[in-house]
Amino acid sequence: MRMFAALTPTDDAVEDLAMFLEPRHLVGDDVRWTDSDQWHVTLAFMAAVPDRAVEAVAEAVAEVATGHPGIDAQLTGAGTFPHPASARVLWIGVEGDLGALARRVRGACNHAGGAPQGGPFHPHVTVGRFRRPVEATRWVRVLDGYAGPAWTAREVTLVASHLGEGRGRRPRHEVLAHIPLDARPATTKG
């Protein structure tokens, strides 16, 4: 099963970003804009989780989430993958201390048999895709000034992604679990 563990921005954060992007949709015919109901911050992506490991992955993510406090975050800035000169993906960045949670979730998924894909963690929300690689510096300049409202991530969502089954042959996302982050504030040593 193709699946991922993610944080989902709050409704207020999604609405603010959607309002910011709406007028850009009118001039962005080179961009295939993503649906706001699928915006998320991927912590771990797993291309092919064996059916026998799905439950173990969910349990492993729950164990990590239980011991991790909520995370303050903000959608801000912009960029592309792989780079602006030959972009395929257009994204809005995410500020916040998400790295430790992503490492722990990836490790737990790997240990449970999920085999998450590697690479450095770069917190972002994909807002658009290009049909072919394009020079996208102008899009980065237009979107880079965006700074949305602060929000607090309070759960990790485990999602199955069914390729080609959604609107316009896009992926259809099926939520497998909402896993609350521990609401206790992080303690500091000092």
C-alpha cells in the first residue's frame, strides 16, 4: 500500500493559504494546482507498505506521537523541487521544529516494515505541480512573500494514497488514522 504519515495544517491556515493562492490560479495555467483538502506536511512517505505491515506502521507512529508534544508551525516562504530552473513541484514552506518528529516517525515506520523513502526532510506543503520541468523562478518570487497564521499541529495523520483514483486522475487520499500528539508542553533543561 502506498501511504504517508503527515501533519495537516488547521482549517484557518488552509483557508488563509487558499485565499492567497486563489488569484494566482487565474494566471497559473502552467501549474496544476493541488486541492486544498489534500494539503499536508509529509513526515514519512512509504511507496509500498506490505499489507501485513500496515497495522504495525500505525502502531509505531502512534507510539512516537504519544511521546511527542504538539508543534507550533507556520506556512511561509516558497520553493520548488528539484530546483527553480527545472521545477516539477511548487511548494509553500513550513517553519517549526518538525525535524525531530519526522526523524522519529521515519525511524518507527522503517522498524515496523514501512520502508520510508530517504532524503533530507524539507517541511513543505505541495501547492502545485508542473506537467513538465519548467523555469519557475517567477513563481517562487510571487509566492515567497507568503506568511500565513501560526498554528499548532496536534495530530499525525496516517494516509493511504490511491494513485489515479481521485478527481482528474489525481491520487485519492484515504485517512487510515488520526493519531494525537501528546498535548503536554515540551520540557526544557536549564
